[in-house]
Amino acid sequence: MPSNARATAGATAGVTAEATAGATAPPRRVAAALLAAAALTAATACSAASADAGTVEVVVGYQSKTINTVTAGTLLRVQGYLEQRLAEQGRADGHRYRVTWQDYDSGAPITAQMLAGKIDIGSMGDYPLLINGSRAQDAGGPGTRLVSVTGYNLLGALNSVVVPTGSPAHTLADLKGRKVSTSVGSAADGTLVQALARAGVAEGEIQKQNQQPAVGASALKAGSVDALAQFVAWPGAVVFAGEGRLLYDGAALGRPTLHGVVIRQAYGTGHPAVVRAFLQAQADATRYLNEHPLDASRKVADATGLPPEVVHLYNGPNGIATFATPLDQGLLDALRADVPFLRSVGVLKALDVERFVDPSYQAQAALPTVPPARISGTDEICGRPVTDPRLAGEVWYEGEDATHPAADPRCLLRALKAPGREARAAYVPDAATGTRWFADKDQWVRDGDALLPFTTEDGAAAYLAAHPEGRRLSYQEALEAA
């Protein structure tokens, strides 16, 4: 069925009242009314088909709350970049373009809709991307193609495990025999399984609950599960709300994780101009996010209902997610390395990665290079420039429309002690992994004059084991020590 005649899942059907109103009319009048209605419907359909003859439909599946896909989803939609690019294309080729947006909690339903021919372009995480490509190839036909990257983290920090604040669990090994909520087949699930194996815990030694992220977060709050293993932004949202603490930072696994954009190849072949426009619009959104990170965080928060402080944790400068569009070779190598693991756990049959990855659309779109956002400027408390991203932090004060850079953790703590200002959020990188986290939720260590933040107890313990002269501090003690 041609795309301009396809009914999309987001369309609304009109229902007339004439059928019910005519139910008690005499039979001949009913028959005449039905014939007239049928004729009118046929005429209307012909008219609509004629009116839509020059309209090209594009259905985009995205995950609004998976905020490292916002440049191909939430932010892209809010800013209207795709519609603007397609309007430009329409002025050049005489077509009209109509965009339908469909929001999902995870990548699996987007893949199902793509295989059914109901979604043309989708964004999702690395494991769902690979499963998407595998299932499309298994179904035969043109399949699907990975055409760009959205957000990534080279160590895997986009996936984490959180437990209730008062949980007796201090390491992953403490989850043995416990109920753990995750989305089976997601990148977060993969991180969980591999991290457990590294900790000496077999997957069968936990009680895995296959739940959507929002369901799992509610279950953790209610106490019906003991841990939540999820992707962005759920771990940060749970911790920021005071309903949990970070048990495992995915960066400890040291495996790159990414999200990207996948298309139905049949659609791309039929409408290459739409795919080019989408990639150019994604580049527009990426540039906006990297040049105006705080404004972008606020807009995504407004659109999703997530706290802006949580969005900025991941999407801000030096954030957990780095945003760029190129199909970087290092990231593609990570995808290739993930295939054997996914096959071993039975969620993927086979995948020709070389066929699945298609950089030609990016080449045709002639995308600009967009440098990632970085914390810069001068630390107003310590009076020196911010130069080292491994140390740089950021403070967001109540009632202010800009954030303030901190040169290192001690300077950040000093800024938080400054009188007359209340911080709504303060971000600082983990001393070992570099994972940006909330300063007041970190585990702090003092080693000589150095004040070192760690995202997890496990991370702080590992440092202290190698540096026995150091000692653990509470957040309040760290503030005093600064």
C-alpha cells in the first residue's frame, strides 16, 4: 500500500450519527438513506484521495522519556525542525508532507510497528536497535537500516541499577535472590546481566521482573521489587525524587552504549528526501541542545513531565549523554561486539551488521559537525577558568536562568556553601568513571586535600581499598571539609 494512502496509528476516525438515527425509520427510507450515504462516502473518499495525491506521510516512533533520543524525538518535535525541513522540501518538489508522531516507553513496540509497516522512522537504544535489524532481516525484504546516532556514553553510564534508599544492598552481589525490575531485551537489561555475571551472580539467581520503566519505578517505590535496572532517565529521576540510591553505575562495565535512528529501508528507498530532511532536522536539534543546553533541558522537561534537573543531569554540558549524529566507528564496533551476547541470551537470532548500518543517508544529507556541549567559563568562587572536564561541575541556583561552572569538586562544594543562594541542583563527575551525578547524592571520600565524589558505595569502596589513607565522608561532612 503506498504511504500516502496508509492509515496511521495516530489518525482519528470520524463516526457519523446517521446510522443510529435511522434505525427506527421505515425499511425503504433506511435503504435509500444507506445508498445515499454510500454514494456520499465514495465521493468523499475519491475527493480525499485526490486531495492527498500530493501528500507524503511519515510516521515517527520515539520515546519521549528516553531523553538521550531527544534530538530524534522530544526536542525535535517541540522545536518543529522536521516540519520546517519538510516544508522546505515541499517548496522544492511540490509535495505536501504530513508527520505523525507516536510516543512509546521502549524500543520493542516501535520495532513491532515498523515490521508491520506502520512506523517509518524510529529511535531506540543499542540492544533494541540490533533486535530491530535482526527481526527485520529475518522477516525478509529490504529490512531496516541504522542511519544515525543520537546520544551515547563510551563507558555505559546511560544504564544503571537503583535500590530503595534504605535497602540493605550495597553491591550487585547483594541482589542474589531478590526481585529486580527491568525491560527484557533493553540495553539496561543487557547491562544488568553482564554486570551480574562480572559480580559472580548468574541471571537465574535473581527474580527478574519484565516491566516497562514507569511500572518498574512505581514498583520500586511501592516496595514490590528490590531494585530497578533501567536506562535514562529513570535512575536519575528515582534518585532525584529521594526514592532510591544508585547501586550500580553502568560505567563500571566499561562498554559503550548508544541510541540511534533506524528507518524502514522500503520507506527510505521510496522517500529518500524525507530521510535526508529527518537527518538534517536531527542535526538542527543536536546543535540547539549543544549550544543551549539549559533551555533544551527545560523544553524537554516541559514536554515530558520529567524534572528539568534530571533532564539536565543527562543532557547538559559534560552530561551523561553525549549528543552527536555520526555513525562513529568505535560505537559501531561496540554494536558488533554486542551481537554475540544477544545471541547467547536468546533475544537475537542473527544479524548482518554491515547490511544493517547505512551511512549513505548521512552522506546525502551533508550533515555539519556539531561539537558536544562542555562546561566552560570562569569559576566565580575559586576565581579560575574551568579547563578539565574530568573535574568540572555545574551549579544551578534557584530563580536563575543560567548555571554556574565549578572548576573541581572542592570549588563546587564551596559554591554550595555560599550564603544567600539555594541550589536546585549541583552536578559533579565521578572521580573514577567520570559519570556526572547529583553532588548531594554522591558518596564522598577525603584523600589528603582532595575531596572525591563517587556515584556508588561500591565505587568509593574500591577507591578506599587502593588508597587506605582516605576516609569516607557524608555529603554534609564534605561541605564542611571544603
